[in-house]
Amino acid sequence: QVQLVESGGGLVQTGGSLRLSCAASGFSFSVNSMAWYRQAPGSQRELVARITSGGNTNYADSVKGRFTISRDNAKNTVYLQMNSLKPEDTAVYYCAKFDWSPEYRRWGQGTQVTVSS
């Protein structure tokens, strides 16, 4: 069964950096697109970044130039490097096995990122 385990969240000051990791198992990681989503209190879950099996990436406009998604297929791990963090980046961040059909996406448990002003 699909398992996604996030790590790396925490409390950071405005302008700081964090690196999230997501260890995947239970499926063929290298042939699947992976993504990071986030959900702030009172808001809908939103796509932050996505990376295809071939390494192509796309980002939400709000994080372009500050966040970088990457993957290591040898380690079955996807990363999210977050720089120049802002208070509005505060949210629970979720790793996902991406699918264009939402019902087929699979989620990790989430990791809290809090950016203090």
C-alpha cells in the first residue's frame, strides 16, 4: 500500500529556509509524478509544486522563485526546498502521489510549517 512520510517542518522566522522531505513506499516511485500541497487554517488545500517522473516541474505563482521541488529516485524521496519564507507560507504541508483525478491521489500525514513575523 502507498505510504508517504513527510519530515522537516517546523518554526522559522520570516526570510528563513526549510527543507521538507517525503519518503515514499508501496508503489513505483520513479514513474509517478509527485507533488507538495499545503493547507492553511480555514483555507482549501492548494497545490504548491509538482514534479513529473521526467523531472519537469511547475509551481504555484505564490512560491515561484522561492521554492524548489526535487526528487531522488534512488531514495524514493521527494523534497521541497523553501527559501525566503513568509508568514503567509504558514500551513500544513502534504506530500502527494499525484494524479490528475483527485480520487486517485494519495497523501502523507502532513507536516506543520510555521513562519513567524
